[in-house]
Amino acid sequence: MQLNNPKNTTINNFEINIFIFLSIIFPLIDTLNGFFITIGASIPIGQAYRLIFVLFMVLGILSHSLPKTRFTFFVGIFIVGNIFLLILQAIILQNPLSLVISDLNSLVKYFLWILIAYFCYQRKQELSEIDASFYFRIINSLFILCLLVPFMLGIGTYTYKASAAGFKGYFYAQNDLSCVFIVLITLSCSEFLKEIKIKWTWRLLVSTLVFIGDLTCLLLIGMKTGIVYALLILIFLMILLLFSDDYYSVENRGFTIVGCLLFSLLLIFKGIGTAITMLSQTWIRITYFYHLYDGDLVRLITSSRSEYLKASFEKFIYGPHSIFTLFFGQGPAYRIEKFGRLGLSEMDFFDLFFNYGLIGILLFLMIINYVLKESCKRNKNPLYSFIFILILIYSFFAGHVLYSAISATIFGLIIGCVLLNNTNE
């Protein structure tokens, strides 16, 4: 299914316009939310925004006829099944009302990605007329501005509170932010490669600046996974530009790349020294923990998640109602209250198992398996399929996707694009 340029498309559906608006403003919302948290103001703008977004999607989905397809059936089973798990946990584990409400809030956040994906799927006809890359470019630009503007102004917060390593502006969680920029730099790299192959216009300049912005942001955030992925993308891009016959002359390519790079460095000139300092602080932090862990690379790479996972698994297996929790889980609030830091392994698939048991894992894999199969059947746009798999890998090892608002939003939008481009139902 070919997506057209938004300039040639008139979107008459007010509901679609609202969905697009709510989908692209979330970088601004999360920055404002982080700013209020930083100054100590109790203004839950992030929670209010996502409550409105979720209610809008639920009402929108229920107000339209549901397609009689396997995906509709799977999504229904997924949502009803997880709600049933929450009710069972409250009864068997005798959770007080406070824990039930907390678990319900976590479940709503967990449903965010699937609601976004199904909202897109339910409106394939309308959304297939829209250029998804155009709106992802807007989201990308907002994320870059929300990180670089505070950095250039010398305000915002560090990635690691105990040192000057990394920078995350006013975003709340660095792991989620790193995941989002890994997705965005993949998209911007693809856009840049597409633009450099055709007649050069202002669009190439924009694509180059956005890509450099993503690269700069990943380096500023200072997360190990983000830095490694940024360097891999950069090496991949340089190899294509220098050795592939699909692109124009080395002289022209070099002129464009160097010119845009110098221009971008000029934009962040005020803070370039600070950026170098923070990168060096990140390296110092990594080497410090390498020696602290006695050269244990697994523990270093996973940021001690491997240790937490082992202890969390023991708490899960040998806890009360072990047979019940094996199949139905314990719920996130119960685990945090009973086990403290060990109640969160920060690896999504394992947290999913601990929270909702084997049944919860099966419900999740049912959706993922469907999306993977549809993606492989009619792979018209492999970029979104690649990013979908990339997010799953990040979710498995680094976590902070399924239970994080900003990364779950990106995940849902990517699945929506996969279904719009590939599904034949």
C-alpha cells in the first residue's frame, strides 16, 4: 500500500485529525511534564494527556464497527484477558484497593501501544492516504528540539544524577528516551538515504539536519545501547555513501555532508564543550562499573539487570501462591510493595512474566506473532517491520518499552504502520 504525500491529500475526518494531533504532540507533553516535576510543581500534565488519549481511542474504537478479522479477535482476547488477570490477582492475593488502582494504572499504560495500533488498523482506508514519514519527521524534530534547546540554554537534567554523565533535558526517563531516539535515527537515516538518491532539494538539507540531530541526541543522552547503535548507524551510512553505486559522486556527497555537519555544529557551538565533557563522563562511568564488577561484562552490559533478574525470579518462584502466580502473575504494584527494587527487573519480557504470568506472556505473544506474520506476508515497506523487530530486541534486553508512555506510543505507531503497509485482511 503506497502512502501519498500529505500535500495531495485532504483529510476530512475530524477524528483522524485529532488522533494525528494527539500522536505528534507527546514530545512536548513529556517535556512539560518533566519540567513541572523538576521544579516540584504537582501538575500531572502527562497523566492527563494520556488519559485523554486513551479515552479518545477507546471511544473512537467502540463508536465504529469492529472488523471481523483475526486481529480484532486477538486484540479483544488480549484486553479482556489482561483485565481478567488483574481481577484474579486482586482476589487471590487479597490486594487492597490502593494496589488494585495502581495495577489498573499500569494496565492502562500497558494497553497504550495496542490501542494505538488497533485504532490505526480499524481506519486503514483513511490512514492509508497519509504519509506516515511526514508525521514521524514532525515527532522527530520535536524530540530533537526538546532535548537540544535545554542543552544549549544550559538547563535541564543529567541522565545519571550522581555525575555529569549524559543529558536528558526535561524528559523523565533516559532508557525510554534512548529507545525513542534509536527508532527516530533509523527513520531519519532511511529518509536521508532516500533523499540523496534523487534530485537534491531543501528536503535533503532537512533530512541531513534531522539525522545529525538524532545522532547528537543519542550521544548526549549517554546510554550505552544508544551510543553503540548511533555509531553502527553512522558506520553503515558511511559505507553506503562511499562504496555503493546507488548514490551520487563522492565530491558532491562529501560537500553536502561536511556542509550540513558544520552548520549543525555551529548551532550547538555554545554547548559543544559541555557535550564532550559529558561523553567523557559517560566513559569514566562505564570503566568505573567495569572495575567495580570485576570485569563481569554481562553485568556491565545489562547494567546489573542480570543480577536483579536472578533475585526477582527467586522471589517469584518461592513466593506465596507460587502455582497461581506462575500462570497468572503477581501484578506490578504487589511486586514493588513486597520486594522493593527486586519487584522490577527492567527487562520487559521478564517483567511481563512476573506481572501477568504465563497467560500474560501468551496473550502478548499472540499479538506479536500476528504482526510478525502479516509483516512477512506482504512486506511492502520493510523499514517499519525492521523497526518493529528492533524495538522488540530493545524491550527484551533493556526494557522500558511496554510500560513506558513515550516508548509505548512510538511502539504503537510503528505497529500501526506495519499493519497499514502489510496486512491483507
